[in-house]
Amino acid sequence: MVRIVILLAPVFVSLFWAFTLMGDNKGHHVSRRYLSVFMLLPAMLMFCHFLYFAPFPDWFVYFDLFLQYFGLLIFPLFHIYFRLLTVDDKISLKKLLILQILPIIYTGFYAAAVLNSSLPEYKAWLFNKTIDPTTQSVQFLQMMRIAGKIIFTLQTIYYVVTNHLLINKYADRAIQFYSDVRDAKTGYAKLLNLSIILSGATTLVLYMIGRAFLMSADGMIFLGWTTLTVTLYFIGSLGARQKVINPDVELVNNDEHFQLVTPSIKEQDIFINKILYEFEGNKIYLNKDMTIHDLAKIVGSNRTYLSNAINQEFDQNFCAFVNGFRVKELERVLLENPDFAVEEYVARCGFGSVNSMKRSVAAITHAPFSELKAMVLMKKQA
């Protein structure tokens, strides 16, 4: 019973996030909606593994081809998610088909190897029962199994590197768009990419150990399947919090196509004063969800020009500029209300979370929140 629960755990975790993300993606970027559908793939993959190790040999025979296909498809399709975060504004059917070429070709050859053997021989080979290893059909099956492991390994390496390059290339777009430090950083996306390494490495280790050994090794199954379950849980959890890294891929913002015109010095001054008025007078930074797109609407500007103006005039990116005002507001609130709970400071000063507040304080004052509070209170006593 315990073995079955462990084997089914990654299936249920994947389904949990598939339906959770699917039911809570209204108004979210297409990447989140895609991830909700993608999580069905590891659910199907791990269900195939469940049939093998439960074991249900009579059922698994008809699912083995799906296992081979899903196993090689999972990382290419996960790569689509990273493209939606950075360079694609929609799911391209052409890209989906291109990424499936190698898995389809391999599965086709594997199917040929299966058809080249008799059902009893194929079933015996699958479950490592005594068979003649010198027959042509068994050698063909063995060759395809080795080829599958090699392709899986190469795919893992390729997509980890490709996703990493995409994240790094567009990381600066996030800090020029979001005001929340958490959203402006790419930490969640990098952790999601690292999940490929963890799940890929775990799968390869299980491959090397071999099905024959795992079939009777409950300890190894517990360790391997628990690792995969935890990894799938974090993929869903991180995906629920990850916002698009390159906001230019969002269709809602694609109305900003007009050409930028270099303003005169007088026009530049008027524009900067407009920005400062909104921050110092109207305190728009208290909106924790504010983006540069929101500010562009308020001051009547193209957000690209707005970003450049802030960079040039204040030598800061948008995220740092906004959080500078929030930290000043925090110092004022600390001075007037030193006994507030930390969460109250977050709510009153426009930060998205306690973590975002602490990271902003450290980045701007080069001191942790506790030291900033102590310094403010010392000034008050003086």
C-alpha cells in the first residue's frame, strides 16, 4: 500500500497544480495558462511508471510506447514555458510541432522494435524475465533503450542551457517594468530551470540503477519518487508566482509602437517634474502592483521613453527608483509608529511582501531592516 501511495504521489501533485493553475489563471499571462496544461504531461508520465512498478504488467504493455514518448517530450515542452516568459507572446503550433520531431522519430523506431518482437518476448523483456539476449528482436529493443537514454541526457543539457540563456538575456526587462523586487528578479525562473537538472539527474540515476533492481528496492523507489514529487510540487508553486520576464511579449502592451522623439531640455524637465509630482505628491508608489506601464498611462508617455528618462535622470532602473520612495516612506512610518508589526509596514509603504521590503531596504540602505529601524529610532531620540 505504501509503495502504491509513493508511486502515485507525483501523479496527484502534478494534477493538483494542473487544476489549481487552470482554475486561477484569469487575467494572468499565457505562460501561466500554458503551465497549467503542461502539468498534465508529468502526471501521465508518472502514471505510466506507476503501472510498471505497482506492478500491472498486463496494462503496462499498452502504455510503454506512451512512456517513451512522454519521457522525451517533457523537457522540450517545458522549454515552451520559458519562451512564453521571454520571447513568445503566444503558443506557436509550428514550434510545438518542431520540438516534437525528435520524440516522434524515436518513438517511431521504438514502435518498430516492439512490432519486430512477439508479445510474450516483448513483455518478458520489459519486466527483465529470462529471454535470449542474442535474438535480433531483443537486440533491437536494447539498442532503442540505450538510444532513449542518450537522447534524454542530451535534451536535458540542451534545454537547461537554452533556458538559462533566455532568462539572462531578458532579465533587465523585468527590473525596468515591475516595481515589486520579487517580480523584478528572475530567481523563480532560474529555480524552475534548475528543476530540470534535479528531475533529469534523478531520472538518469534511476535509469542507471535499472528497473530490475528498482522493482524490489522500496528504499530507492521511495527516495527517487519523493525527489520527483517534491520537484513537481515546486514547479507548480514557483510557476504560480512567476510573472513574465519580458513584458514586451504581453499583447496588452503591444499598443506602444510609436516612434520615440528626443525631447528638448525644457520638455525633459517638464516630464521629470511630472514623474516626481506623481511620486512625491500623489504617492503612487504605495500601489504594490504598480508597473511602468501604469506610470506611463498616468504621465501620458511611452513606457520605453519613461524607462530611459528614469535611467538617465536618476541613474536607476524603474524598480530601484520606485523602491527608493518606498524605503523613504518606510523610514517616515518607522519614525511615527515604531511598534507596528512588520506586515503593517509592508502594507503602509507599498511593498509587495515582507521579503520584498527587506530586500529593498538592503539594496538601498546597505543595511538590514532591523538596523534601519534602530538607526531611525536613534535619530528620533536624538
